[in-house]
Amino acid sequence: MLIGGSAGSFKLMFKVVQFLPADLNKSVIIVMHRKRNFASEIERLFARNSMMKLREIGDKDIIDKNTIYVAPANYHVLIEGTGHFALDVSDPVWFSKPSIDITFESAAEVFKNKCTAILLSGANQDGAAGLLKLRDAGSLTIAQDPDDAELPEMPREAINMKAADYVLNTIEIIELLRS
């Protein structure tokens, strides 16, 4: 499962992390835009409130089930066909590093139709093209309802590109993940 978000997505991501069961039998990859060179407590806060193991992604880490992975600041995260992560230091995409598009696009190449991707609130278009690539590969794609998002630009762009199979509000996203 892939979850991408930017400004305005933290509260919903936090709720998602709280509701995921320890025995989900999937890996969860969170890509959230983060400030450069800014110490963050996101991983600790998520880990204290999660039933699943949670860790920040490191270069060449193996992707394990029943683990939530959080993309680190200042790196793009790619998924390799070997089942590993790769960290990349290339230029920001949509002013962001990590870029949701880069992770989503690499996941589409590796996982094809075997994943679910959710794009949440944000103030730019990052994630929309990656969500479309995942949809075209056969993955289940979801965009947060722009009327429900604090900043609607990111999910709205995905909807405009026809990248989302479903457009769901916060309650619907949580209910989907519970089922």
C-alpha cells in the first residue's frame, strides 16, 4: 500500500497509521513532503500510535510485510524490482524531496496491479502523474475528495487526470482500510 500526501495530510495519515492492524500482511509506504534539514518527530509519533512496525526508509532496505515505511526527508524513494528501496538525491520534483510521483512511478513498474495507492491533501501536483501510472498498471487508486482535503490541489489534479478509481473522504478512506 502506498500513501502520498503533503500539506494538510498529516492528520489523515496519522489516523491511517492508528487503524492499520499488526497482521495486515502488506507493507505500507508513506511518502510525505517534509521540510529540508528540519528535525522531525513524525516517525516516533507514528510508531507510538501504530500496531504495525514502523521505520524510516534506508537505502537498500528490504521491503517487508507488516511494516510501515516512512520516506526520509531530502531523498527520493524508489522501489527496486529486487524488493528493496533505493534512495536518490536528485533535484526536487514539484519543489519536493521526497517526491510522491517518483515513488508511485517506480512502484507501478515493480508492483503493477498488486498494490493500492492513496493520494491525499497537498498544494501542488506531485503524486497525480504517479497515481495515473499506477492506475494504468492495474493498481487500485484512490484520491482524497478535494472538498474534504485541507489543500485540494493534489487530489484534484489526480481526479482531473482520471488517475483515481475512487474519490473518498476521510471517513470513507478509514472505513476502506478497516475492511
